[in-house]
Amino acid sequence: MRKILLVIDMQNDFIDGSLGTAEAQAIVENVTAKMKTYPTEDIYATRDTHGKDYLDTQEGKFLPVEHCIKGTDGWQIREEIAELLDPEHIVNKRTFGSRKLMKIMRQIAEEEGGEVSFEIVGLCTDICVVSNALMLKAALREAPISVDPACCAGVTPAKHVAALETMRSCQIQIEG
């Protein structure tokens, strides 16, 4: 069975930039170690991508902190993580979950005759990780999906735990 790693939004703004946290900084080494256990062709990543009009969007009104503005340093995937990625496997997304990523994962599942599983890591557990995990479960309901909590961080530690419980309730395996 082919196993795909999905690395969600490991970007500078979420690690130590405008929305960074100590918890996000603490998982960088874990994520890079995890990535090194997968062949490069089996790793896909998302990149939260906003325009200069971010503060005028619905998300910007609820979270009025500019972040991941396309082309800025904060938008970039953390260097040591980006070095382990095929640039063709990076999906820019304008919202929490990525329909484009789901389309790619469905295509891989079809090519593999359904013999594929997924592991998800990244930021933030309670926003983009859970959104993509639930979208993937809806798109490929029989595919095994897991999340490694040691390679994820939430907006707060409590929200991280709550998101893990939500995913567990939706039959997504929580490692460890």
C-alpha cells in the first residue's frame, strides 16, 4: 500500500512570524524527521496563500492579522521543510481546506487502485489540519488516514487537543 504524507502550512508566518507560537516552532524538527522517512514523490504540501486584500476578506475580518501574503517571507514554507519537497507537490490554497489537494489525492488513490493511505502533519491542528483531514475523509472515506500529534500544533495547546478529538471521532487515527 502506498503511503502519502501531507504537510499542511508549515510556513514562516505560522512558525515564528505574525501567527507563530512556541508549539509550532517545537514541531519543525519532528516534521523534517518524519518527511525524511518518505520518498519525495510521496510528500505533498499546502501553502496558505493570501493577497494584499486579506484584511478585506471574511477570514481577515475574523482574524485581523496579515499572514501568508503571497511573495512575502512569511508565506514561504520553512526552509528546512521546503528543501525536502518537490516544488511541483506544493498546493497553494486560499482557505482552510484545499479542494485541489483533494483532487490530487483522489487521482493518486485511483491510480493505486484504492491501495493508499495518508498521514497528515502541520499547522494549525484546529484549523487547516482538521479541515484537510475531514475533506480527505469525505473524498476517500475508505482510505486510512492518520495524524501525528507530535508533528502538529494548534493555535493553543487546548485547541490542538480538541481538534485531535474531533478527528478521532471522524475515524481518523491519531498516532501515539
